[in-house]
Amino acid sequence: MDTHHFLVLDQGGHSSRALVFNAAGELLAQSAVAVETSTPQPGWVEQDPKAVAKSLLQSAHQVLDALPQELANSILSAALVTQRSSLVCWDRETGDALYPIISWQDRRAAQWLADQKLDEAEIHHRTGLRLSPHYGASKIRWCLDHVPAVREACLEKRLVCGPLACYLIAQLTGNKTPQVDPANASRTLLWNADSQSWDPWLLAAFGIPEQILPNIVATEHEFGDLPFDRKTLPLNLVNGDQSAALFATGALRPDTAYINIGTGAFVNAQWLDSATVPSKLLRSLVHKKESALYVVEGTVNAAATALDWAKDALGIQDISRLDQWAQQYLELPLFMNGVAGLGSPYWCDIATEFIGEGNEQQRMVAVLESVLFLLQVNLDLMKENEFCPTQVILTGGLSQLDSLCQKLADLSGLKVVRPKLIEASAQGAAYWLAGCQSQWDCRLGDTFTASAAGMDNINQRYTRWCQELNLRLPQV
């Protein structure tokens, strides 16, 4: 048996994690360090760049220090997976960040973006994305317009603006040549999906000079070395968290919808003809080595974030019994989930509100259901475009809730499979580091199938929820 091992650093919205896998995909050790998020103004979501980098190093040191020396010595290489659309501006000479991380959830530039009257069809054709303030271009433009230190660094040719992954590569390796993988580069809204490079038309449209952007390299690349106390590891893979998550169970299956539910929720599917992706969904590059691999993607902007919002709004301190509540209550209000704006297929803002009566526990369950309803809208759109899944592979922190898995099976009518290891992003990155082993450890833990009573109950609410949402969508 192959005794090689691999380290994956996973920087997410709520924590930084370090995980060690063997060449068959088994998780052998892990460590996590929490990270804080601030919301200084409505619609603003920020994190401390230095604290995030420190938390990632801390988690790596913790997991490596806990390993037996023989196992630590057998680690061949490392990967880094990150939030895709979060953005950092920093000084290429000192390495110091010039402003907090602007999270992918941040919508501060929404009005500015709407005022530009850009050609949305052309944007989608070039990037695979929709015109949205969640992506990097409007965040970069905001920093250039509003942060004096960023403007000064730009004038003095010291500025780098790029995805969080790019900043972390520089911080972890000490490499002063800014580099980024294509999956994270694609989330800037400045990357061309056909040429797989920065797009001059997009740069001109947003008024962003190309020299402040990092070099785009492949997903698997020699990014530099990670120096640790016990050994130095080459960083050989960088990817977006949602992109890597697709490969947690090995190679993609054409009959499977892949759903990962964490801070946000994402549904992806293999698409045979990536040029015909529906305009309201995303065409996403998820890995590039010799060739590029694309999927179609639907996004829900607020999943765990919506639950956090509801906890604060309802004054609930503890939602550890949410799974029990979801199985207990059959009569529920509806929740219009506008916490971070609507992602696909709507791409707009709505008011966040409850419709109907219910106690605090019922309302929390309604928030949970709203995430499933938004995912189902995207699944329905994919099915309308000849995607015919037979199952869902469900991962991410919220997939631990049995009630959520069962409700998804009842709502979609599909078999829902939950792997034993739900840390999909890290395991998916390890799959590529290990050379795409055919005997990958994709042990499938629990399977949920639809029940007649459950289907009837949740589909009635889904129909009402769709009607209520349509009344609240902007009239074009």
C-alpha cells in the first residue's frame, strides 16, 4: 500500500483547517482554528488578513506537531483551498495588507455596479459568471476609489489586488511573485473563460490596470515551499473551496448533482457542453492541469450565514437542537432568504422576512428550508436544460443534519448520499495531490430516499414559497 501522505490547508468563512490524508483518501489527522468576521456596515463583510494567515499557519503547526515523526516525514506535498471570491489588496514589496479581506459575501459595491450599465450577456459569455458585487472586480474598483493606501500603492507600482488565495500563497511561502490558480482567478469577473487569462475588455470596463493582478498559473503548479518546524513542504495545488469539493468522492459522475452546504450553498453538475450553460447559472472552471474542467453551478449566497442572522434576529443562543426541531414541526412559516442577496438564478436583492406564524424554533427551521428551496430552484433549472440526475452527493457542515438530508430527498425526489467525511474541499484537493487514485476512499455514509408523506408536505410549502418569492422579485 502507498504510504505517502498529503497536507491540505482549507481556509473557510468560519475557520482555518489543516488536514492530513493518505494516498487512498483516508483522513488521518486534522486541526481547526476559528476565524472572526466583522460587518462594519450593512452589506459589508470583512476579515483580518493577518489573523486569517496566522490561523492557517497555526492549524498547520498543530496538526503536524501532533503526528508521529514517521508519518510527518511521509508527507509529500501540500494543497491550499480557499473562499473563491474574497479579495485582498496588499503591498508587493512589504507583503502587508492595505485593507481588510473583503469577503465574497460583501455587497458594498452593488449600487456602483448597477450604475455602470454593463452588458450582462457579454459578461456571462466572457466569464461564465453573472454581473454581481460578490465577485472581485467591483471590490477592486471600490478599493481603488475609496482606500488612500491602495491608490498610493497603485501609483507607486507596489499594489497587488487578488483573490484571498493569492495573498495566502505569498504569506505562506514568502514568494513575492503574485500567483493564483484559474478557479480563484475566475471569480474576479476579470478572467476570460475561453482564453483563460485576464480579459482586456473586462479590465477596461472596470478601469482596472492588469499590472496589479497576479499571474495566472494552473491548479497544479509549483507555488513555492511551506516552511514548518519539522519539515518544508512544496505547495503543489491551489483551488477554490467549492471547486475542490466536487472531487471528494473521486472523479465526477454525469448522473450526480453535487451540493456543498456551508457558509453558502452550491449545486454543481458535470456539463457536457460548457458553451451552452443557461444564462442564469454559472460556467465554472474547477480544475486545470493539462486541460481545463468546467461544470455548471448554481449558488445560494446564505446558508449557515442565514442561520447566524436568524439566531441574532430571534435572540436564540443555542441551535444545537435544530435537527430535532426540523423533524418535530410539520407546520412552518416561510422565510424569504435575502440575507446576502439572492444568487442564481435571480441575481438580485429582496427583503429578508418571515411569512406566516410560528415560534422561534419553527422560524429557524423555515430558514433551513429556504436554503433547500433556493437549491431546488437551481436543480429545476438544470433539469429544464436536459440534466437528468439520479442522485445528490451532499457535503459541507450543514449536511450533518439528518433532517436537512431527508428534506432534500423529499423535495428533489432524488437519492441523497452523504459521505462519511463531510470535509469535502480538503478531501477533493487531496484526490488530485494523490494522483486521482481509482481506489479513492469515498465511503458513503448515509443514504436518504424520498417518502410519500414528506414529499407532499415539503412540496406544498415549496410551491407557496415560490409564489411568495415571485411577488417580491424586481419587475423587469
